[in-house]
Amino acid sequence: MFFGLSNFLKKILPKRLFYRALLIVAVPILVLQLIITIVFFDSLWIKTNKGMTRALINEINTFVEVYDNEKINKDELKNLFSLYLDLNIEFIDKNIFDSQYNERWFSPIDRTLRRELKSSFNSGEYWFDTTSYKELIDLRIKYEDGYFKFLVPKDRVTSSSARLFALWITVPAIIMVIISLIFLKNQTRPITNLARAAERFGKGEEIEEFKPSGALEIRQAGYEFDKMRKRILKHLNQRTEMLSGISHDLRTPLTRMKLQIAFIKDNDLSKKLTEDINEMEKMLNEYLQFTSSSYIEKDEMFNLSDLIEVVIEKYDNENILKDIAPRVYVNGRKNLINRCLNNIVDNALKYGNKVEIKLNKKNTNLFIIVDDDGPGISSKEYDNVFKPFYKIDKGRSDSKSSVGLGLSIASDIIRSHGGNIMLEKSKMNGLRVKIFLPALYFFFSFLIFLFYFLNFQLV
């Protein structure tokens, strides 16, 4: 039971910290105001109205009792009640008296009048209407062959302080909630900034010097994040420098080996050794490419359609088909995207004869699809081929120079841009590589393209 209730509360509660904190502050204020209002209406306003209504009914009873005295001047009596008690009284001589009235059970004035009239007059001897006049109550009391018509100001039976009290209750509550909103926004902004910085760092974007702010706990989390970021950057730089050094050290003996091979008279042996050295150089270049840091390059706005066209033209292959949407601008790292596309197209051409490249937009998202007619791979290997240095023993791994880094590099680049890459069965019976870039990148791309377009038109 409690487990189900907990899940229900989790579903209806807001997910963001700002709105949860707002509930913590606003709900007690609203509940307190509601309790105060209920107590006020029950103990003060309703009781006050009841006493005022009872006094009015007693005055009407007094008028009727005195009116029965034949020694009293009737007109003078009505004038006195009108002058001192603010009762406009008129006797209407009619035999027919309709005691049916519209009962408004939701109106406190009607309920109080009904109770007091029942206690002082018999059923069918009274009638009242609180809606026909804006500031008056039409109250009628049966008397002999006619009835008295009393026009009573509404402030005789209700307290005017109720509206002022409601105003004093509502306005401070609204002001307190607004002040709470401002303070809560200031308290949650450092958390939002920290989350954005962590997201940008996770995508590989360059972050300027991060300055923690906010409460002590949030500042501490910010400082720890900044320390972690610097340690990771230091580790990446050390790894790159180490591999660069290893590359330099390895290239020197490889160069000497090439020179020594030139003096070998056996052509077959020389050819085999040259192929091995070239393979080692290619593998070494792939290792360096995989470990190269993407933090050096900054984001820029570029035309993705033109970039794909340049990649296709570089191969100069009639078997590469294309279906590319024009003028698609993206905010990202152009060289990394170029490297990603080259790796995927290289992989497709290596194992297939025909390749089809598509770039399209769906809603506000971008999709790059590369199909080939190669042997394809098993669906069980779709996730494994993105692992560094992973090679399939069948079909697509027959090249000795492959070290299993092409798709791994492409996956890292796409995910660093906040996108995703997946493999599917191609319609050409080969492999399909499907790249998705999120709406955020395309949205900013569209705004900047629109800005450039408008500037061009104005010029």
C-alpha cells in the first residue's frame, strides 16, 4: 500500500528542484492562509453576520408589534424606523402573498436570513430576495390582508471588513510567494549552471574557468567538479603527450628500417618488409587518431550539406549515391565530424561496392544514413564493433591493416556532440550506419542561418 502511494506521489510531484522547492515554500503558506480564512469565516464573519441579522429581525418584530398599537401614528412610526434604523418600509394591501422564493444555499446571507426568519415567523409568512437589488435586500412580512415590504441595506446583515480581510490575506501571500520565487531562482541557478557545465564537459566542449556560486554545499560540489575536470584534462594531455612521444620514438627506428630495406637485394623479402612497415605506420597513425584530444577544437557553425558533398567528391566514385538536404547548418567541431564521416565511408567502401549517403531532417532533428551492399554483420555484433580494437573474425575483418578503431572513433565523435549512432540492416542487404544529431544543435544552426540570410538580404 505504502509502496503504491510512494510511486503515485513520485509521478505527480514535479521533477525539477526549483518547482519542488517552490512547493515546499508555497504549500505551507497557502495552507496557513486557508486555515486562517476558515477560522475567520467560522468564528468571526459568520457569527458577526448572524448577530447583525438577528438584530435586524428583532427590529422588524418590534415594528410589527408597535404597528398593532392603534394609538401609534403609522406614518410617523415608519418615518422613525426609516430615519434611525435605515429601514424603508411600505405596507402593500394585497390578499395574495407569495411565500415562494429562490433558495440560494451557497449564500451565507441567505442562509442566515432563512434561519432567523424561521425562528421568528411561521412558515409562509415571510419572503426575501437578495439578488434583485445590488445594495438592498427585499424582505416581505405577511400582515393581516397585506404585507410589509422592507428594503434593507445589505451592510445591515453583513460585515464590510470581510473583503478587506480577504485582501489582507491574499496580497501578502502573493508577495511572499513572489519573493520566494526570486530567492529560489537564485538558489537553483548555481545548480543549473553546474549541470550545464558538466553536460558540456561530457560532450567534449571547451569550458572556460568555472566559478562555483550559491550555497556552501553547492559551492563545494562546484569546486570538486572543477578539480575533477582539471584532473581529467591533465590525464588526457599526459596521455596525448605520452603517445606523441612514443610515436616519435617509433617513427625513428621505422625510418632506419626503411633505409636498411633499400639496401636489401632480395626484392621479394624487401617487398614483404616494406608492406609490414607500412602496416605498422598505418596502425600507429590510427592509434594516435583515436587518442587525439577533441578539446583542442572549438565549436563553429558550418554547412553540413557542403561538408558531406566534399567528402563524397574526395572519393570520386560513381558508386556513391547521395540524397542530401540543402543548406543544413550545424554548430559543432567540423574537423571531428569530417573525420567521423571519412571513417564511415571508408568502412563502407572497403566491404561494399555501392554506398548511399542520405542527410534529412525530421521535425527538428538531423539524420545521416550511410548504406552499403557489403556482407553486413550479425545483429549480435552491433554493440561490440563500437568498442576500441574490437575486430570481427568473419566478413568485415579480412584486412590486415584494420585495428578496429574506425567505428569507435566515429561513435566517440557523435556522442561528444550529444548525438547517437546505431547500426541496422541496410536496404541494400549490407550494413546501415544511422547517425542522429539532437534538436538543440539544429535549432541554433537554423537561427544562425536565418541571421546570416537576413543580413544578406538587407545588404
